[in-house]
Amino acid sequence: MPDADFWNARYAAPGWVYGEAPNAFVAAHADRIEAGAAVVEVGAGEGRNAAFLSHRGYTVTAVDASAEGLAKIARLPGGDAVETVVADVTTWAPGRVWDAAVTTFLHLAPADRPALYRCLQQSVRPGGLVLAEWYRPEQRARGWHGGPPDAAWMPTRAELADAFPETGISMLEEADVDLDEGSGHQGPGAVVRLIWKRPEAS
């Protein structure tokens, strides 16, 4: 499960750990989400993606284990309209669905990741989208900055292919990118990216 105490302490510090601008992958693919849609960000942190999407006219819910991180969202453009929910995403039961779900760099222990994948799939309506990006294990093997110290906390492409029904996958790729997202994500990044659509019949 996410370590709320760790993240509360980190987000309570001045400034923005991962910057104020949205994640580049989210920004590049936000247009795949229909205009005016309801979007949930799972593991929203300090809310840069949630605020960005809200500013673009989406109705956004931001979920994170850190109350300190969520409290910062209102300070970002568009953030004052974001609904915030303090919750452990591995046990969270939202009781509703959204048109799309977004998560970036939400790294969990291997035993907790199946619950995250279920959360993402079940939080969108049939036909809804999931946009997701994580570091992959090569981040540690190459000694690059950013991400958890243990490579086991980073999913592989094969793991995601097993976790998300193939018929809904429109993108599942590994990429090496240059990150410029606050002090937390700087320099080269070995990432894996997913765009998945929940089947209409599910």
C-alpha cells in the first residue's frame, strides 16, 4: 500500500516535488479523452495532472493517500475545481465510474500492483480510457535518477500485457525519454506506457 506518512512528509516541503506542469505523456494524449468527460487521477500526488485536466474543461477527481499532496492542488490553475479523495488506492472502493482514469509513476510493491490494475480497470465505464505511465526496471539497471530504489516496484511491459485485457490495448510501449518534472523526475527515464479502453461489454 502507499506509504502515506512518507508522502505527506515529502509533499509538506515547500515547492513541487514533480513540478507544476503536467506529465508529458498525459499532456500529449489528453485529447483522446472526450471533451467535458469525467476523469479520475489515481495516485494524484500534488495534483499537476488533475489540475491540468480540470483547466482543460474536464470534471476531475484526484485520489491519493497523501492529504498534504492533495491540499496543494487548489494552488494550481484549474485545481480549485478538482474533487479530492484521500484514500489508499489498493483498497479504495469509489462506488462510481468515470469516463477516463489517469495514473503516472504510481509505483507499488509487487503484491499491491494487481489491486492497482483492478482499480484502474473498474474505475472507468465500458468504453472508458486508462492512460498510465511508470518507470520500468531498466531505470535501476542503468543507474538513472528517479523512481523507487527497488526495481521490483517497477512494472514490466509483459506484466501490464497480462494484467489488462488485450482487446482494449491501443498502446503498450517501452520508451526512453528525457524527463524534466520538478526535482523528482530529471534526466533520462526508462518508462512503460499504456493506453487501454475498457471493452464495451464489460
